[in-house]
Amino acid sequence: MSQEKLITAENIANRKNFLEFSEVDVEILGQIHRYLEHNEAIVDSFTDSFYRHVFSFPELKMMLPDEASIDRLKKIQSRYFFRLTAGDYGEDYVSDRLKVGYAHQKVGLEPKWYTGAYRKYLSSLLPILHEIFGDDSTKLIAAYDAILKVVFFDMDLALDTYFHSGMRKLLRLANYDSLTGLPNRNLFYDRLAQEIKKAQRDGSSLVLLLIDLDQFKEVNDTLGHPSGDLLLVESARRIRKCVRDADTVARLGGDEFIIILPELHMHTHVERIAQNIIQVLSKPYQLDNDTVHISASIGITVYPEDAQDIASLLKHVDQAMYAAKAEGRNRFGYFTQSMQQEAMEKQELTNDLRQALARNELHVYYQPILELKSGSITKAEALLRWKHPTRGMVSPAIFIPLAEESGIIHEIGDWVFQQAVVCVVDWQKRLGRIIQVSVNNSPIQFEYPERQGWQKQMKELGVPGNRINVEITEGLLFKKSAKTMERLLDFRNSGIEVSIDDFGTGFSSLAYLKQFDIDYLKIDRSFIKDLEKNADDRALTEAIIVMAHKLGIRTIAEGVETEVQRDLLKSCDCDFVQGFLYSPAVPAVEFERMIAGKQPI
Ligand code: C2E
Ligand code: MG
Ligand code: MG
């Protein structure tokens, strides 16, 4: 920011006007100046005494450098004060004053430096004024007045530099990330626009690298935000060291960094940089008392080959980064047209999903859950099915993530719950069977607990809380967010039971389970699958069951497909089983037939 722009000639005139700083004053100051010119030692002695004064303050003395530099500073200061009476107070003068002000700030001098120095100057000058004008008191007072005006004019400018530096700080705040000091999203957009223009002009290429830290969320969730911040600062430093000064490294937010490599780069060169970044980021991080290892995934896109505008380039580099993540993380990958195709299909499917409920394409199926001891169906899991008009059955593994990303999950989730409650009431009324239905709850649904009036609906229909079981994932507990706790407590208070779904695939911390008062553990299918062949899986399954029981938690084995698996689970004292051995998820009418005993299991 240029100081000249902020203080115009008009502004200078206004300041002088306000101080009644006139030509008469300038004339008087000229008289004083001529005297000083013949007695230069006076100004020097003033400077010396000022520095002596400054040296008596340890905190100021600390800022002053070696003797030679102090001599230089003294000379500058003498010249500075000499100019006070020199008679020219125009734009050059102002610009010089501001420059000196900025330089002083750079070494850390506060405004008190100025007030102190001007005071010393005035006090030293008084006897001189008396010497020049002492015989004529009117002239003496006018001279006092003129010198006061120029000192205040000057001090005003000096203090202004502090104000300007505040503006600079604001400007910095608007363009740089305060944590890592890297350019932020704002400045990144500006730089990218500039680089694209330049590349267009020169007919050259530029490359974007989007870096995402793979395990940042886990570090943040488990070690806390201060450790997360340290990790980001250190990652930023490491990334910065992998590129040249002319390359922009910006933080887009969270754990996402982006690099602009301007000018033509050979692909091998780009790949070397990407590989280098992956390598330096995978080195251990010392965060206070913890040593942490993470990896990074990098997406790469090239202008103008992949896209010509900023929005498309960013979309592409994002797709490339996600593809690298999906391929197993800790790697880089270029954007390809098939990613674009995939992204478009995803968008299309999401749009269809938005209409699916209204078009009656969604159905809730029920998969029986049996009590192992008695062999009877006491529970069922509600599982969503989507009959797409052209694609046929779409797997929930595909559309649930889309529903989560787009927020459609809230509406769909509420609907599944309603269907489940209606069935629970219906089965008891018509068939006299008490069945507890499990409803899957995605972590996203926990983000807005106030949206779900589930307990209220159950009350209105007269359904006791324990007829519904909510399945959540382990990751949710790790976050320990106030909202999650509030919602889990809400469930608990209304008697709704809670299961941990897919147990064993995440952090699998039994301590958390105790803390959150969980009712059931659903042991993931991956353990059950090889139960017959794999002794480790058998040992793990047995250990999970034993420990769960110790904590008062019941267990449900998922994906039971064979009688051998069932028998092994029985011998381990597992409480419930669910799987194709008994039945896949089926429409409500079919499930009814099973529990009415008309269809053998
Ligand atoms: P999940 O909650 O773990 O559900 C169990 C999945 O395992 C179901 O897959 C079920 O059909 C399948 N399964 C059950 N028994 C067997 C078996 O013996 N062998 C094999 N190979 N698979 C078995 P599905 O229905 O495809 O659901 C996939 C996932 O989609 C569910 O996993 C759940 O996380 C999610 N999901 C389904 N419906 C909903 C819903 O209404 N809301 C939410 N948020 N997620 C849902
Ligand atoms: Mg489930
Ligand atoms: Mg499961």
C-alpha cells in the first residue's frame, strides 16, 4: 500500500489548515533554521541527549543494534529534526516522514518514541528561541507557536504510519491464512486468475496440485484442535519447501492446500514435486507429547489441457484428489475425462434421488434378526431400497453416500424411521408380535438433532421407546461433539436403544462404548465371513463378545451365511444373528409372513 495514495496534497493542505500553519509560520521557522545551520552542533547535541535518554530504558536499548548502526541512526535523526525548520512541507516532505515512520515500526518502535523525541527537541529548542527572539516577546511567542505547529504536523504524520500499518494488517488478514501464513483462498483466486492470463498471453501451461492430508480429521478428533493446528503449520512449512519462491502455495481451508506451478513444466517435473511432497508429509510430526504419522493425497490438473476456467480447473483438481484418495491414499493422480464422466453421473443420480421419495421409488425392506438361544425373530433391521426407473435396483452403498453429501439423508432418514414405527405398531396390532426395528442413522443426521422429532412421533403413536433401535457408527462417538451427546442422551431418555454398526472396522474402542451407554454391538460381517477358516477372526469375535458382555452390552453378528458360522457364534455366546442364512432384507409384507409363521425361516 503506498503512503502517497493515502495522504494526498489536499489532505496535507487540510492538516495545515487545521493547525493554522501559515506562511508567516514558515517564515519564522526559516529564521530559526538559518540559526541552526550556523550552529549544527546544537542539533547533534540534542540527538545525543535523546539517545542517552533512550538508553536508560532497557526495553528500548535492547532494540538498538551495534555502535556503528547507532551512529547512523543518530545522523538520520539529526537530519530528520533539522528538516523540521527547513521550510518545505509539501508532498516530498510528507512522503519522507512516512517512510521514516514505517522504518521505525519495522524495528518495533512504538509511538512513544516520537512523543519522547519531539519533547526532547522542543525542550532543547526553547533556550535557542530565547536566544534568537528573547528581546521581543511577541516574536518569541510567535516562534514558540510556529515550532509547536510544525511539531504537531509532524507528529500527526508519524502517528498516521501506525494507522496505515493497521490497514496493512487488515489487508494481510484478508489475504493470508492466519494459522499458516500462506495465501488464503481469496489471494489464491487472484493469483490463479493472473497466472491464467499470463499463460494465455504466452501460450504456456500451468499446473494445479491439490493436497489433502489423509488423517487430519483423526488427529484433530483424537488429539484436539491445538495439535491439529500444529500439524497444519508444520505441513504448510514442509510443502512450501518443496516448491520455488515463484510458485504459490495457498491454504484453501481445513487440511486442503493448493499449489500453482506457473509456466511450462514437464510432467516428470510435476510428478517429482508431487512425490516429494507426499514423502515429506509422511515423515513423523512431533506434536507436543505425541508423535503422529499421516499421509497425503494429491490431485493434479493442467491448464489449458483439462480446462480453461478457474471453476472447472478447481472442480477437476478436486476430482483428481478424491480419486487418489479412493485408490488408497498416499498417492497423486492426474485428472482424467472419465473422472468428469463419473462426477456427472453422480450429479445425475443425486438429482434423481431428490425426486425418488415423491415418485415412490424408495422402499424399506426388513431383514430379520434372530435371538440365537431361542431361534426366534425378535428384531429386524430396516434397510432402504431404491428402484430406479431406468437403472433398476441401486445399492444403498452407492446412494446413501450421495444422500449424505447432498443433505437428502435428513428427509429420507426421517421417512425410513416413520415407516419403521408404523410397521412396529401394525405388527403388534394385527399379529400380536413385538418386534424391535433397527434404523440406520448416518452421522450427518446427528448434525441437526433438532430436525428429528422422532420421540414425539413415537409418543403420539403410543410406541414405547425400546421398539426402536438406532444404529450408529463408531466414528460418531470419537467426535464427542456436544450435539452427539445430546442426541444420544435424548434417545436414552425416551428408551430408544442404540447399536454400534459395523463394529471392528473403525477405532473399536470399548472404553468409548462404556462411556456412551451403548446397548448392542453389531460385529461386522468381515469377522464373520471367515469364521470357519480364520482362527484370528474367531479369537477376535469371541473376545469382542466376552468384553461386550462384561460391559453389559449385547452382541449381534452381521452377515451370518452358514450353519457353521451360526454354531460357532452360539458357542461364543453371541446374543443375536442376522444374515442370508435366515433371510435377506425383504419387503414388509414378506417379513410379516415370516413372523406370522407362514413362511419358514
Ligand atoms: P448395514 O447397516 O451394515 O447393513 C447391513 C448390510 O449387510 C445390508 O446391506 C444387508 O443387506 C447386508 N447383509 C445382511 N446380511 C448379509 C449376509 O449374510 N451376507 C452379505 N453379503 N450381506 C448381508 P445393504 O442393504 O446393501 O445396506 C448397505 C448399507 O447401507 C447398510 O449397512 C447401511 O449402512 C446403509 N443403509 C441402508 N439403509 C439405510 C438407511 O435407511 N439409512 C442409512 N443412513 N443408511 C442405510
Ligand atoms: Mg446397519
Ligand atoms: Mg452393518
